[in-house]
Amino acid sequence: MTTKVKSYKMLIGGEWREGLHSFEVSNPQNGEVLATVPSATEEDMIEAIETADRTFRMRDPIPTHERIHILNRVSEFMERDHEAFAATIAREGSKTITEARSEVSRAIQTIRISAEEARRLKGETINFDQNPGSEKRVGYYQRFPVGVVGAITPFNDPLNLVAHKIGPAIAAGNAIVVKPASATPLSALKLAESFVEAGLPGGYLSVVTGAGKEVGDPLVTHPAVKMVSFTGGSDAGEAITRKAGTKKISMELGSNSPVIVLNDADLSKAVHACCSGAFSAAGQNCIGVQRIFVGRELYASFLEGLVEAAEALKVGDKMDERTDIGPMINEKEAVRVSEWVEEALAKGAQIETGGVRDGAYYSPTILSHVPSEAKVMTEEIFGPVVIVNPVADLEEAIDQSNAVNYGLHAGIFTNDINQAFKAIRKMDVGGIMINDSSDYRIDEMPFGGTKGSGIGREGVRFSIESMTEQKVVCFHLDD
């Protein structure tokens, strides 16, 4: 069935706008053109930013109860349009329809949590009389919105990661300008429609579509943008930090997450979790399992089980509910993954299963005995490839896990609580999952990493904290 090509508009300052030029959004599965979307200019982005700034400075702040009401209404509209959102995610991106439905449910929860956290945005009193000479002073601190937030989002979670920017920004009372990934802008525009329908005043939200080279720099460098919230690759993140100057920055820059499977682990549980964690969303997942270090006694059994589980996965049509893995976001990325695998094999790695490319599809691939200098060991492959290497003990596994410039999530499978706590203490990551793969997250928890994996933490409450400034108030009382 051919999908009708729809012409979308972008949202600038509360108004839906066409652009002078447009670009096509295609289904990576078959190249079918799904929609045309405005290709914004630098002037469009500047207008969106300056409209947001004027709105924030000149309009009375949105009362907390109204923010809560708007966010709750958005979640209701998303629930109403659940299947339409899921179909949009699946068609424009890499996820299967089943994975897309799960993302919609998570995004609804993200918006609902944002509404709840808006109610809990509070300060604290300060005991100024702890300092000699300040006995007649009383006061508190209060959180205030930063102003305009600039948000840049990736293709792999085109709805929920946008919700993680917009929900907290509105909950905190900010205005926000979003630049979604050009490969998957339709989900972001559909979410913006829900905010408009829910009654968010014009100017508080803009979704500007187009090429990063045209609209990215002004969003990062404009002095009216007081905070940049970015999710994406490390190279782009480093470039943003150089350009942004002295403003608040929150970044989630990915990882090549390790999972440790000790000899006493529950084999079946570890295999199942690692297979799902490595290959869901065609491996295009910032906390997906990429490096597995297994105790020597369990290694052969684990590897055999993981290969069997991977070969049982169904690769095919994203819209078929029986499909486990769809295509990568485009053929170029699949070619890159193939090249990385070939490089590892040339350095001495062994391929246990997979390694087959068909257009944008890349089969679930397991590599063993991968040397430390191979690119798949040191960098984020962002594809359906996982490494399984044997280790002598927990110490070696931790050393191998930490030997990269990433530290987002990790996992460890063991029935020994002492070993678990040793890993907790020594693994240099932002989150560690015990008897689970690295690919576990709920949208309320603090989410972020160490080293090259980013700056700060997301998760609704923690995003709100970063999107606000603390202001101290102190009264000097008379006798």
C-alpha cells in the first residue's frame, strides 16, 4: 500500500509556516517518500528564537496550574492518537510497529511526569543565622525558568526524546525551540500539534525543521538561548560546547555500553536480556548492549545461547507485528556498520553469526575475541552488532569496561551481592543495572553519563532542575 505524501508545516512562534524550500522524509525500509517538510533558513530559526524570547520576557508567566493542565491535556491527546503516533514513528524511522507503540507509551508517561513535577518545583528556606552576625536575616531560594531553551534531538527515539525536552521545559515555565533530526521530523511536528491543541500559548514552543548546517549554529549561539539541550553524537556535542559559550548545556552523547556476565549468573536471563538490549531498534540505541564480557566458565554456553537467540529474531517489514528488527535509518549507516565489522575481522575478531547487509538492513551480528584496538570495541557502533569476549574475573571485566571514553550505562549479571557492589563502586558509568542489561531506563530516573557520554542528567525532574536557575532571597529584619 502506498502512503499518501503529505506536506507539513513547521511551528514558529505559535504559527504553522511553510518554507521557501522543502525536503522529503522517506521510509528507510523501501525509500518511499512519506512527506515533504519545510527546510528552514537561518532567518527562520532566528525568528523562532527571538519570538520565544519576547514571549518569555513580555508575557506574564504561565501559572503552575495551567502548565499542569496543558501537559495533562497533551498526554490525553497522545493517548487518543496512540496508534497514529506509533505509525508515524515506525514509518519515518527504524523501529518496528511494536517498538514504536512502546515509545508512544513512554512519551505519554514522560509528559505526565512533567505535569507532576511542575507541581513539585520548589525551593527551600535557608538558616542564615548559622553565620555569626546574621541572626536577623531570614530567607530562602526559589527556582526560576532560564528563559529560552534550545533543543536538538536525534532520529532513534523521534517522539520520546523530543518529549524529554519539551515536557520539562514547559513544566519549568520556559519557552523552547526544538530542532528535530531531519530524518525523523514528523513525530516532533505531531507532538507540537498536541501542544497547540492543548492550548499552549503561542511563542512558548517552536519546532523548526531543516538541515543542521543551516539552523543549528544560530540555535546554539544566539544570546537569547540561555540553555542548550542536545542528544546526539559525540563529535556534534563537542562542536556545540565550543560554539555555545557561557550558557547552560545538557548533553547525552551516547556510549558503547558494557555488560558483565559472571560465572554464577542466571544464563537464560542474561542471554535474553543481552539479546534484546543489543538488537532492539536495530541496535540504534544509546544504551544498547555493545560489549559483553563473560566469565570463562560460562563463556561457551553464553555465546551459544546468544547466537541461537539472535538467529531466532525475525528481520523484515517494520509494520508487521511479527518482526523483531527493521532497517537501519539509511543505507549509508548500514554500509558504515559493515565496514566496522570488516575492520574488526581483519584485526582478528571472529564472526559468530550475522554480518550480512541488504540495503539499509543489517543482520543481527555477534563478534567474538575482538581485539581492544578495533573500532567496534572503542567507539559507538549504533547498529545491530555486539561483542562477546571472555574474561578471567570481575577485575578484568571492569578494566575492559572502563577502557573507553564512554560511561553512560552498564549491566552486570551475578548472584553475588558483593561482586555486584564492587562493580557499582568501580565502573565509571552514569547508571548500572544489576541482573539486567545496560538497556534499561525509566523516564523518571536521572539519565546521563560520564566521560565522553555527556554533561548533566536528563530524566524529567533532573531536566527541570537544569532548566531552572536558583535565586536566593534574603531579608535583613529590623528589631
